[in-house]
Amino acid sequence: MVACFQTAAPGKALRPAETRLDEQVRAVDISGLRFSWSVSSVPVLDIDSLQVDKGRRVFIEGPSGSGKSTLLALLAGIVKPRYGRITVLGQALDEMHGPARDRFRADHMGIIFQMFNLVPYLTVVENVTLPCRFSHRRRVKAMRSAGSVEAEARRLLTHLNLDHTDLLSRPVTELSVGQQQRVAAARALMGAPEIIIADEPTSSLDAAHRKDFIELLFEECRREDTTLVFVSHDTSLAPMFNRTLRLTQINRADSAAAGKRRPS
Amino acid sequence: MTSIFSLAFKSFRNRKVSVGLTVVSIALSVTLLLGVERIRSEAQTSFTNTISGTDLIVGARTSPLQLLLSSVFGLSDATNNIQWESYEALSKHPGVDWSIPISLGDTHAGYRVLGTNGAYFDHFRYGPKQALQMQAGGWFASEEGAVLGAEVAEQLGHQVGSNIVVAHGSGDVSFVTHDAHPFHVEGILVRTGTPVDRTVFVSLAGIDAIHAEMDPADEQGHDPLNAHAVSGPHHADEPKVITAFYIGLKSRSAALSVQRMVNEYKGEPLSAILPAVALQELWGIVGMVEKALLTVSGFVVLVGLSGMLVAIMTGLNERRREMAILRSVGARPLHVFSLIVGEAGVVTLIGITAGIAMLYGLLIATQPLIASRLGLFLGMTGLSGYEFILMGIVCVAGFVIGIIPGYRIYMYSLADGMTIRV
């Protein structure tokens, strides 16, 4: 039982390997990647090569069914590729076992979903500090930044224009969608992970809020030199990013096959 | 560990009502289980201690159970009487510390009348070697004196000084009453929770006196010819026959040899039983009912735990989203699994704790009532070893049941990954 909670053990998170995470190392480096949901089924993702430099803000665009969610699951280390190499921050995810990938994700990645980002029974601050429950590294970083985990959460929330005290004391389910997404952004940024993965975080926001949200996110990413991988089907957002990748162009897997990836 | 448990705790708070109801149902079933077990074990102790400190019971030759039922419980009529001489001879055995002669066969308003002497009050013990106590008056001193068990006095409204009439035979309605020879109530005993409460005690001489007047109507063992046939000096307080007698030995280890001696007694065919052994045997028969009760309450606990399973399972689909969020911040599938199993375990533990608290609350509230109505003294003792084992089983069962939804959410979280399913 105890072994599975090692993420919180002091010293474990700051392994010597991580000191190699210098400027030369790419944030993401994919080569010869092929992924299918089962051995027999057709690959849904087949990427020859994909690199993302550190500190860049990359927009990955693709219609639904183009393998976006699969690519994010691979980047986050939820699933393993069948073939090829996927290196994040110099660490080969394809070589790690499940719990190590979970720990890596806890330590180095912040993830924002399209909607329903918040745990309903936690307060706003508790939702934001959630990654610190699973990552000692991020807890230490947050404490170093603001003195305490809660103070860091409040600092981030203030930066994201969520500093009204009555807002923080309200149940998260009573927040507006825009507010919920900003709380989710604060959580992803908590403890300054190196990579933020955002999966259509703005699709439930209206146009005005969409731009505000992305700008606030950029500002925070710039401060910590965080790499941002932003996935969306909304091409109108692309000009705001350093770089735009079209998944339909880099994914050589048959898109028709990709659509059929989960047989019913 | 603490982080996952504080999450589980906060999740509970969010689902106060459903978790609360589950806890209540488990607590109620645990209270029932422990309550039944308490009463069962107390009933057994009280039953097997109906008579304690008595090493042997001697009566006319019959089966041990028959002798026990007639001499201790007054439930069946003795088949035969034994001669006073036999009693005298055997009670003078060097190994015998004390003896209590008893004479049965008469009733008062349906309650059995037991003829004996002062030795009964001095030596009879019940429960954990408890002596009889008087709640009013004292032990009878005269031939016409009577002492009532607590229930007799209460039910019939007799007090010290009342007159009572004894009927022959053990039926509720007897045509033969010994009207000419009423007894005066001289004392009332404190409740014991044993057949003593339902007994009227009179002197042996008193029993003899009423039968002496009623001899023609008396056919059951009080044979006038027999009385005349007996030779030797006869004191006024000595009857000719008695039904049985209790023996206390100087040394318990002599019980078996004295028993053999009684069984081989030459004067007349006699039986001696070890009451503790006979009571255990009898409990083996009576105790089946209580075992069945305990089994039923075990099933009630199972129903309570199933209720918890249903509650967790129905909430599981809603919580898949929550699990995906936890996975995204670095929770492992095993974390998610232990969150659910831990929830089942904690709910069970709280249920058990609440159940135990309820049991003691109930004990405090009902103890006087149970003691006075059933004669069962349910002590405020801590949990017995057996009760601890029972609670351990319930607790393990709670965790094991939690594995079902836990495994399910584990599979979900492997399949869903971070995909948020709506």
C-alpha cells in the first residue's frame, strides 16, 4: 500500500536524472511513433518526427478523430506507444513503467481539459493545490515561490483575476464556466511544471473570454518559461501561438482508420 | 497515504446524506449483531449458572436431564422420591461439605412449591457464586413460614405477612388444595433471573404436615405405609421422604467418586448428576435457537454491507470524471483503486464504531428493564474476544466488498485515461 504513495516521499522526486533537464533538451521529441489501441487494430497515430522546443507555445490543430486525444494521452504518459520513441524533457516515456510515468506526469506536467476540470467536493484553493498532493517536487516549488502551497494558489488565482474572497469560498460547482477554466489553468500552473497540456480548454468559452483566457495563460507560461502544448480544432486561435502543427499533416495513419479506433 | 485519505474524507463530506445513510444502516446491523450476541452469551452464562457451587444433585434413579429439569427448573415431575435415611446416610459422607434437601410436587397458583430447610438459603448459589438475598423479611423460621421468589411475590401481589394456600400437583388448576394448612409469607427474595424467582419455599415439615392431613388424597409417593415402615427415631422437622438433594463437596475433585458412590448406593436406586455438565448438555439443545438468531443477524450485517456496495456502485459513473481529473494530476490507477476501497473500508469502520456506540447507549437505556423483566444482567463490559472477531470479520468484509467497485474504477481509469466522459 505504502509503495504506491511514493510520490510524496521527500527526495524521491528530485532525482539526479532531472539535473540533465538543461536548455539543450527539447520539451518534446517524438520519432517513429506508432500507436494503436490493440495489437491487431490499425494504428491511429503514426508520427515520423515531432519536436517542441522548451518554452515554446505550440498550437496543434486537427478535426475530431484526427488522433488529438491519443497524442495527448501519449504525451501525458497515460498510454505507451507500440513502436517508436517519445521523449519528454529528455526522459524516454516509452521506457518507463506505468507508475513512473504517473509520477513524471505529476512532477512535470499540468493538464487542462475542455470542461469539468474541477473536483466538485474540493474548494477552489484545494482544487488548485491538488497536484501538490501527488508531487513532492511541485509542492516544494510552490512553497519556495510563495511560502506556502495555499499562498501560491492564491497568487496564481489573483494573476488569473480570481481574487474575490467570496469567489474562493463558494463551491466550485457554482462558478461560471470561464471561472472554472481559469481555476483549472491555475491548477495546471501550480508548482511550475515544465509542460502544460491544454486539451480544447477554450471551446466552452465565448470569443471574448477565449482571448482573455489564452492571454492570461501565456503570461504565466512566459514567467516560468513553460512549454505549452495547446490542442484545438478552432484555427482562429492559431495566430496567437509561436508555432502551429496540423495533425492531419504529421499523422500518417489513415484518418478513416483513426475514426474507427474504438470498435463498437 | 494521507493525501488520498483526506481526499476520501472530503469526498464523503460532499455526499453527506448517502454516506450517512449507509453508515446508519451498517451501524444498525452491527448493533443488532452485537446485541444478539450479548444477549446470547449472557443467556448462556445465566442459564449455565442457574445453579452454581453445587457439585452434585442426587435424586431417584432417572436420566440426568430429567433430574436436572425437575430439581432445578421444576419443569417435570420427579418420577420417584428418595428416603430421608438415604439422604442422611449420603450427606454424612466425609467428602460432603453441605447438603440441601428439597421436596417438590406441590404448587401455589401455578408456581412450584419447594420444601427445604435453612441450608438452601445458606448454601444455594447462582450466577457467579452469588448467594440468595432477601428483599423483605427473612428466611422462614417456622413450620408454617414461606419465602417467595421475586416473581411470585410480584405477580400474585403477596407481601410479608400474606397467607398462601398450597395445592397438590403441578398443574395450574388443582382440585386438591391444602386449605386447612395455610402458610404465612415470612420473606421475599431478591430477583435472581433463575427459576428461584418462580418458586415458593416452605419448610420440609410444612410439606409433610399438609400431606399428613391429606393422606387419603395423596397418592404420589407419600405412602403412609412407608412412613410407618420406617423405624428409628424421627424428629418433628424430619420428613420421611424428599425429592432430591443438592451436595456441596469439600473438594471438587471428589465429585466423580462421590457420584459413583451414589449411583452404587445399596439402600435404593439413586442417580447423581454434575449440574454444570447437565446444564451444558441442556444448553446444547436450547442454544440452537440463539445460534439461529445470531446467524440471522449476521445476514442483516451482510445486507447492510450490500447497501453500501449499491451506494458506491451507483455513484461510480458520476465519479469517473473525478477519477480522470485525479489521473491528470498524477494519481495512479492504484490511487484511484485505494480511494474507492478506502471509502468502503472507512464507511464500514465508522458504521462499526457507531454501531458499538449505539449498543452501549442501548445497554445503558435498557439494562434495568432487561434485568428486571428477563433477569439477564447485561454488564457494561468491553467487547469480548468473540465480539472483536465478529467486528473484525465485518470490517474485512467491508474492505473486500469495496474491491468490487474499486476494481471497476481501476479498469475505468485504465481505459479512460484522462478522457473526461460526460
